[in-house]
Amino acid sequence: MRRLLLVLLPCAFAATVFAAPLPPAARAEIDGLLSRLEASACQFNRNGTWYPAAEARSHLLRKLEYLEDRGLVQSAEQFIERAASSSSTTGQPYLVKCGNGSPVQSGTWLLSQLQGMRSPGRTGSTP
């Protein structure tokens, strides 16, 4: 057991030392997505409970910080896939519901918002 720890400990240390930080452009896109979510007045379903968009933003920021600390996110798409699409605890997909519309999976909603942000000449309105 001790030998295994002696082998794994340096590997774990090396992984954190060489973890690449989140590029500023990716962080700006993620911040933009979270701002759009918060401003949308949509609801966010996490593990069967609906939350206001502001609470969803706070939750997703905590998940982003976790991924950033470990160098596990390098793009807005990775953030959506690894943090903003489903619960890391239960595996249940997150949902977004805007107004009287039908709920959609958060990954789909966020990707459409990202596409709107990236499209030249579009303001990327919130559905």
C-alpha cells in the first residue's frame, strides 16, 4: 500500500502543477453564458427542484471553480458538458424553462446561447 501511495502521490501533484488555466476568452464566454442565464428570468431544474436563474448561476459558478482548480475546463463547450448539463451527484440532466415554454435540457439551452453570442451581428436574445 505504501508503495502505491509513493507512486500515486507524485502523479497527483504533477497533474495539479501542469493543469492549464482557463483561457481568458473561454472565461469571458462562460461569464457571458451565466449572465444570460441570470438575466433570462428562466427557471433551472436541478435534481427535481426548480430554482431561480440567479441560484443556478451561483451553483454553476461553484462547479466551474471546482473544474478550474483542477485544470479540467478549457472552453465554454467543456464547461457546458462537464458542469452545466447534469448533476455530478445524480447524473440527472439539468433543465431550463423560460416562461410558459417547455423545459429543455440546459446543455441545449446554453449551447444555443453560446452560438448567439458568437454569431456576428446578433445580440443573441434569450428564448
